[in-house]
Amino acid sequence: MRQRLLILLPLALFMVLGGFFLAGLGRDPKVLPSALLDQPVPDFDLPALIPEKGGLASADLVGGVTVVNVFASWCVPCRVEHPLWMRLAEDGDVRMRLVGLNYKDRPQDARGWLTELGDPYTRIGTDADGRVGIDWGVYGVPETFVIDPTGRIRYKHVGPMTEATWTDVIHPLVRSLQP
């Protein structure tokens, strides 16, 4: 009886581990769960990257649909997604505010980057030490959040925004959240 148990124990352990691995294969590695989904945005108040535009605070994310893009001048994928943000800002057919959260960046570098590539944001807050990013659950840059008119986080996208993600996921969500 004891020998039989010793033979079945490794088999049972293998089957349990195999089940966990099999379940993981069906998940999208780009989708990272966020405890903040459907929660109010964290309370914050960041200084302005560009003084004429103003900083960024939690109070600025209430009253309309807002897309918050977390970016940095040193971030190569941010450069890849930036032309899409520029086109959307110039388009005007999407009723949303696009704001930037400049993450762990030197302000002069971020301003130079925006001068070179263009500035699609209505407001930009500077999170030089990354504390606000931590409160938001930022893993890295770029990350994008969709905020509803009541100031609740409705979606989080990790990685560079693509045309397909914008068209298939973000834009329909933004439209559905319009008051």
C-alpha cells in the first residue's frame, strides 16, 4: 500500500502542476490584472511639465472621458506609439481628453522629446520620483488608462498603444463611456 502511494504521489503532483501550466497558456501575457479597475483614481497632484498647460491632479480626471498615457523620453516603445497619439489629438473625432503622466523623467528631457515629436496632451504632470506611478500600479512605460467621467479607472493597457488596440478596444470603450 505504501509503495503504491509513493508511486501515485509524484503522478498527482505532476498532474496538478501540469494543470496550472495549461491554464496559463490560455492567458494573454500582455494583460496584467489591476486592483484599481473600477476604482476611483488615486488621489494625486503633480506639477506641470509645461507650465502653460498646467499640471495633472486627480480632480482633472472627472467630468469627461480621459485617457491617461504614462510616458517618458527615455522609453523606446513610447516613441513607437507617439505618432498614434499625435494623430488622435489632431483628428478631433474622439470626444476624450488625452493627458500625459511623465514618469521618472528629467523635465528638460521630456520637454525636448515633445518639442521634437509633437505634444498631443491637454495636460501633463511630472512624476519625477515615480510615487504617483506606484499608486496607479504602473509596471513600466508606456501604460495607458481609460478613466470614466466619474473619475473611475475602467481599463489599463500595458505596452505601446497600437492601431489595432485603439480601434478594437480603447476607442469603443471611450465611446461607450460618453455621457
